[in-house]
Amino acid sequence: MTTSSSPVLVLGARGKTGSRVVPRLTGLGVPVRAGSRSTGTRFEWADRSSWGPALEGAGAVYLVPMNEHVEADVVTEFTGAAVAAGVRRIVLLSARGPGGRPQDLQAPAERAVRESGVEWTILRAAWFAQNFSEDVFLPALLEGELALPAGEGREAFVDVADIADVAVAALTGDGHAGRVYELSGPEPLSFREAVRLIAEASGRDLRYTPLEASVFRARLAEQGVPDALVSILTDLLGDIANGVGDHADDGVRQALGRDPRPFADYVKETAGAWA
């Protein structure tokens, strides 16, 4: 492990991956700044006055713009500010797209990091397994039905614990600079299969229902979801329906020398979330 007295700035420290990266770094004895809007080191993308204090003296940054759908030019500006502040290493959480490329929304952020002039590592993640238990899919599952415009398409859902392990390795160790890791679970699953596994583990009567995209959009609009987020979710789920996520990648093994955690293992350990 590369040792340094310079702290690591973890953005999105209260998010799914950041909240797991922080304790892993702390456990290794690495100084950490947990950046968020409300706790730890104050950081807001929209408030540039918060950037300098968060970056001051930091040696590395875990960069997570996708949590808040930050505009590309803001990510580019922040990356420049980080380098100017003396940051020497950036690990970017991105998202995998078709054909070994990032999702279109993430391409500008990847470009900014690649062109930063410092050591960089890019983590292109599949859909998070924890979306079923901590976020967007949980309320519907608690109601008993997950209805999505994903058809019978499959996705190799990745456990965020694996993402956090890779992020920490890249932030603290050697051999990861200039690498793009495509991170997924070990096998693609349809939403129908995923919901079946959750139902079996939780003892709940749960079902998955494919929806037309127009119906999904209307339902989200009725719930007050912002139009931009409605479009993003609908398009990404449509990609799954069209087979974009129907493959497993070996980025976890490349980075850590072990296989990723199966979705079934995640479900068994998390079953209480759906009780």
C-alpha cells in the first residue's frame, strides 16, 4: 500500500459507495475527509467556495459526480481545481455503457480525469445491487411490485462493497494508474430473476412487471420526480431491455485478484431490508 500523510477526499461520502469507502480507508489508517453537503467536510458542487477548503492538502480524491448528475463542465472545472490544489491521484466512479464504453452521461467526466495530468483510475460500474435495498427500487418492493420498462433484459448487478474495495485499492495502492475497470457482478440477471431471489430470501410475495416506457414516465411524473431524472431512468432501463447490460466483466478480478460477490449472496445478507 502506498503510504501518505495527505488525506483522501471522498466525495459523496454519504452515498452508497462513499459511505463504504470512508471506513475502509480509516481502517487502513489513511486520513480521510468525508465530503458531503451536511456532515463531515462540507462540499457542494453548486458552491465553489466549498471546493478549496475540501481540497486543501488532499493527496487523492474519490470523485463521484454521477450521484447528483453534475454537469460535465463543472466536473472539468473541479478536476482542474483539484490538480491546482496539489491532488496527485483521482479515482472516478463512472458507469459502464455498451461495447466497453462509458454511459454517454459519464463520458465527459472520464475525459476530464484522463486529461488531468495526474494519476487516474476509472471505475465503470454496472447497476448497483443495493438499488434494490437502499434506494430507487426499495419503496416499490416494499409495496410488493417492481414495475419497470426493462422488459426481460438482464444486468450483472454489482455489489457496492466490491466497488468500494476496488476504489480503496486504487486510492491507496500502486498498479492502478491509467486503468479502466469495468465492474459488475459475476452473472447477468433479469429483474424478474432478481425479484424472485429477493422474494425467496425475504419470504415476501413480490413480483416484477414489465412496463411500457410511456407508462413508467407518467407514473414518475405523477410522483413529482424531476423531468430530467425521469428521462435518465427511463433511458437507462431501456438500455437494459435492449441488452446493453447483458454481460459480466472481470474488473473486480483485475483489480483485486478475486471474483465479485454474487447477487444471491447480497440478497441473503440483506433480506431484512424487504421484510
